[in-house]
Amino acid sequence: MRILKKLMATLSALTLVTASRAVALVQQAKVEVTTHDSHGAWYTQPVWIAIGVIALILIVVLITMAGRGRSNTTVVK
């Protein structure tokens, strides 16, 4: 019984020492975050390129639909 108590006391002391050292290491850690955002021209960003492509496709579709809208054929019944 004495050996079990001594063993438990030793293990708890070891756990406390290890935990206190871990906390000390975490508190001493320095974290630095740097970002390198390069703000290029607006026309080089992918969102604006996608908007331009969609607008170009829409214009082409409108032109083709406008050309097909008028029918110059004669239907004889």
C-alpha cells in the first residue's frame, strides 16, 4: 500500500512538473504572421476576368438572337 501511495505521489508530481513546463513553453512562444498581398491592377484579378467573359458571351448571344429574330421568308398556305 505504501509503494502504491509513493508511486501515485511521484506520478502526480511528475505530471505537475511536466504540465508547468509545457505551459511555460507555450507562453514563451512567439507567433508572427506576415502576408504578401500584391494588389495588382483590377483587370488582372480573376473575378473581373470572369465577369468580362460572361459579358462577352452575353453580347454574342444577344447579337445572334437579334439576327435570327427577323424572318424574311414568305409562307404560302
